Amino acid sequence: MDNSVSSQHSLVSVRNLSFSRGDKKIFDDISLDFQRGKITAIMGPSGTGKTTLLKLIGGQLYPDQGSITVDGQNVHKLRRTELYNLRKRLGMLFQSGALLTDMNVYDNVAFPLREHTHLPESMIRTLVLMKLQAVGLRGARNLMPNELSGGMARRIALARAIALDPMMILYDEPFTGQDPISMGVLVHLIKSLNAILGLTSIIVSHDVHDTSAIADYIYVLSGGKIVGQGTPKEIQQSESEWVQQFMTGAADGPVHFHYPAKDYVDDLLSSGKRY
Amino acid sequence: MIQFLQYLGKSTRTSFTKLGRGTYFLLQTISGILSVLARPRLLLNQMYSVGVLSFLIITISGLFVGMVLGLQGYYTLSDFGAEETLGVMVAASLVRELGPVVSALLFAGRAGSALTAEIGLMKATEQLSGMEMMAVDPVKRIITPRFLAGLISMPILAALFSAVGIIGGQIIGSGLLGVDEGAYWSQMQANIDFQDDIINGVIKSIVFGFIASWIALFEGYDAIPTSEGVSRATTRTVVNSAFSILGLDFILTALMFGDD
């Protein structure tokens, strides 16, 4: 199965990955490559395991088969300390932001610096303010997470994710539930941070329009398989029914509108059991 | 019959699996103790929320339990003309049994449930996952300080409960019912043994603090990350802690005071 772009420049290589939850197969022998310095998007309908893929890349889940290599290291063969050392070079932006609710914005951004470095407080202050300035929220440093809007929380989480100057950031549904202004801000931030800091970005999203606008390469997943891949332009022009249904948002197609069920008429006419 | 056996087998397997997970979790928690001791601020913050914030409920409950003991003890002892030994009765009941047990039950209800809800919600809001991805071990950073705080706070709270209870008994016994104050204290001093009574009570409270903190933290960490899951976990914490405390109290009492 050769569904990968050249792996020479890739920072993350996923090879023949299979993963199941109970009886449900989430991934069935898929291979992907994420190029250094690029923004790669993983798209697909809800429930296709996009977030699961990020957790597999971050070593939070173990695959049933296959391997994931990040910067030359096989994530699932690393010892705990080695995995933690690798994670220090990764940033992850969770869908909810995952800010620590008992700390204010400043302490949240300072958290990884305090945990992993022995920098003096004055230096930490400078770094935190620089990161907050980068996401435009230096003035919100004293707010608590419950005082932030969803968009602000994600920007703070982004500032925290770049606190240790990582080589790569994993974004889990960064645009979900955002108003147009917040969405625009996040799109701009992801694009500019990737370019300015020389990052590699992996975005998991089902937001076709905004993700296509910033992604260099897109994988479309469905039913545990890669159903399409290419640059945003190639994906738009794809002849695959799966990709077309996803990109145009058609209600029915290869992904059915109806959840599998027995015949409608039989179901209506059957009596006895309540369900 | 077959269904019953299936159910029995399944629930036994589930229970043992959970016990295994809980034991592994406990070992992970204990392995983080040294790193927490190197950062005492983490521990002090948790001792405040687990211990200091439980002071009020422990003090008030201790006072009332002591007052009730004073009343009940006086009525019984006065039948035998032994009301002067009221101090011994109140102190022995509190130091040996009621101090460690009731304060542990209150601790499970007040601090244990709060710990479960806090950890469960941290899991539900991906804060624990977020820490893992920041290469910070959530067990060492979040769980161990709370566990140690519970372990240290529990004997202090039990001692406070007993001390306030003894004063409550004295207020009722001497202040209201006319037991001689000197006899109340001197009988207590003469008959309460440091090793047999006080140290054994302290050992009990340490064991209860250990078990109540472990259950509360594990239930939170193991909770299904939904609002219903956290709510169920909180309930389980209180119920399981109460059973464990009372069961262990029986075993410890049999071991400690069996030869008396």
C-alpha cells in the first residue's frame, strides 16, 4: 500500500497502523507522512478516529499493529522517560483547551516552564509575556480559565503549547464551536506560528473551508481507511465519492444518512417489544 | 442458574480487575512521594484544602459527640456510683474508637468526595491528558500530593476530634451534671495509656487516612469522564470508604485490643 508522500522529509511517519476499540476497527492498516515545516490536516467525519490518531502519535494510546515514528524515534518502543523527553518537544492543543482550572492564565502558560526548566522567575515572566503577546492575550494574564471565552481559552492553550518552543504542534479540532472572528484569529495564528517558529503542524479537523485554507497537505479518513489525500486543490478536485461527500457536505452518500437498522416498514409494523 | 453464575463470574472478574488497577495506581502514587517532598509547596497547598478546610466540620462534630458521650456516660455510670470515671470513659471511647472512626467517616464525606469530584472533572476536561502531553506525570503532580496530604491530615484531624470531644464531655459532665472536674481529668490521666490507647488510635487514623485517600483518588482517576460518571464515582468514594473504614476498624480493634 503506497499512500504516502515521500517520507524523506517527514517528521512523523505512520506505517501500517491498525487500532481497534472493542470490536470496532478505528484504523485498518493506514500509512501517513507528515512533512517537516508543513501544515498537514487530517479530515473526516466525526467518529473516524482523528483525535485517536493524535493520541497514538503522542504515545497516549498503543496501536494494535504498525508503527509511528516521530523525528526518527518509534514512539511506542520508547521507555517512559524517553517518551516524556519526546513529548517536551511536542505541543498539543486540546479541543477544550485543557487549561488547568485552579491556575490563572499566567500560571497556565508558565506551567511547562516551571515543570521542565530551572529558569528564574524573572526569565519565566519574560517568556510567558512573549508567548501571551504572540497570541494577543498579554492583557488577560490575570484571568482565570472560567473567565475566558472558548476562543480565548484555545489561544491561551496555544501559548502554553509553544512555551517550550516545540518542534511540532498537534491541533485537535481547533476551530470547533468558534465564532467567525475567533476562527479567523486561530487560522491566522496557526499559519503564522508555523511559519515564524518553523514548526510542523498536524491539524485534526472537520472544518473543510478553514482547514483547506491553511493546510499544505490533507488526508481524508473514513471508515478506518484513507479515502483521499493531496494538496487542498487536489482534494477539491478529487473524484472519490467519499471525498466529494465530505467536501460538499452531502447528507447521503458513501457515509449513509441512516444508522444501520432493519427495514423501516417492518420496524413500524412490528409490535410487542418497546424498542 | 447459568445466568446467575455468569453474573457472578463477570462481577468477580470486574472487581478483581479494578482491585488490580487500584493497586497499580497506589504503587505509582507512592513512587512519587520523594519528588513531592522535594516540592513542599505542592503538599502544603493540598494540606490546606484537604486538612485545614475540614477543621470546622471535625471540630463541631467532635464537640457534639463528646457532649453526647458525657450525657450517656453519666446516666450509665451514675447508676453504679462511678460517675467520677466519666473522664476515662469519654477519653477511651474517643481516643480508641470514635476519634479515628468518626473523623475518618467525616473526612471521606467532606474531603474524599471533593477529591474524587476534582480529579474526575480534571479527567473529563482533559486536564490530566493535557499534563501527560506536556510530559508531566499527572499521578506525581496531582495525585501524590493529595494522597500525602490526606495521610498526614487524618491523624491530626482525629486528634483534634478527640481533644474537642473530651472538652465537650467535660463541659457536660462537670459543667452541667456536677461531676468533679479534678476527678474527670485525674481519672483520665491515670487510666488512659499512651501506648495502648493513644498510639493505637493514631495508628488507626493513619490507616483510615491511607484507605480513604486512596479510594477517593482512585475513584476520581478511574471515573468515566462524563458528568454521570463523576457523580457515580463520588458516591462510590463515600460508600466504599465508609465500608472500608468500619471493616478495618473491626480488624484493627481485634488485633490491638484482643489481649486486654
